[in-house]
Amino acid sequence: MEETLDTDEEEDESMSEDTQTGETILDITVVPFEPITPGSGHGVADKQSRLAEAISDKIQSGKLAELRKEKASRVVTLTVLFYLWKGSPGGSDTRPVKDIDNLLKVLLDVLRSGPQGLGILESDSFVSELYASKQLVGSEAEEGYRIVVEEFKDKEMLRTLKAHSGNKQTRAPKP
């Protein structure tokens, strides 16, 4: 008796062949460092610069240049764990209740190319998978980030992103 796959199984099988997580590109822990959000918008560039410096201090010598060189040749899976200090008993600290989207905004800006960016990612568009979570920690000394960047093998997505990036660069500015 011949077995046939239904449409959903065929799509799942095709997707797993076309996309998969590859090697780990970066796996660092940045502690102690209070995870940053944009807040009111004032001083964001300074916050980004401080985070960029803290991350670059954790990357092995020469590795940052290698990451920058390869940034446009890959899409990635980004996994981030935010370690948030739960604060002192009875305190009014807002650290443990930071919104995950705001935490990600600053981090993504720091990882990509740009004024305060490290250039590890070409842009946010090159992140194909994103996993993020918050974990409460007992002391300020444990507060910070765990950042894992893995290659995400998706040739079609990479081709599409490169084509789009190329079109942006060749467009004439609007008058």
C-alpha cells in the first residue's frame, strides 16, 4: 500500500529542508548590566552606546570584525534572555516590569548597522526567528542579557533581503 503525505505534511517537510538553524555565531552573557529600554526617548543614543560597549567587551578580540564582515551574508535566529532584578522588598523599582518589546528595540538597534550599532546584523530584517524571555534575578549583580545569534539557513529569504537592500541603495533620492 502506497502512503501519501497530506498537504500540511508536505509543506512542513519542504519548509524543514529549506530553512533550518545552523551554527552558533555568538553566545554571550552581559552581566552586571541593567537591561535598557528607550524610556521617554531622551538619552537613547547614550544608552545604546553603553550597551554596545558592554556587548563588544564580551566578544573575543577579532570576532567583532569577523561578525561585521559576514553580516550581509546570513539571516539569523536571535535568542535573548533578559535578566531583570526583582528589586528590594517594598521598593518601587520598575526594573522587573519592563516591556519585552521595549527591551528588544534597544538591543536590536545596537546589534544592527547604524550610528550606535555594532554591525553584527545587517538590519532587523535579517532576523528570521526571534526568541525572547524575561527572568527575575535576586541581585543587581545578576542583572543583564544572554544573547545568542545563530545562523538561520533560508536561501530564499537571504536572496530577497539582499535584493531589497540593493534596490534601496540604488534608488535615486526623492527631490
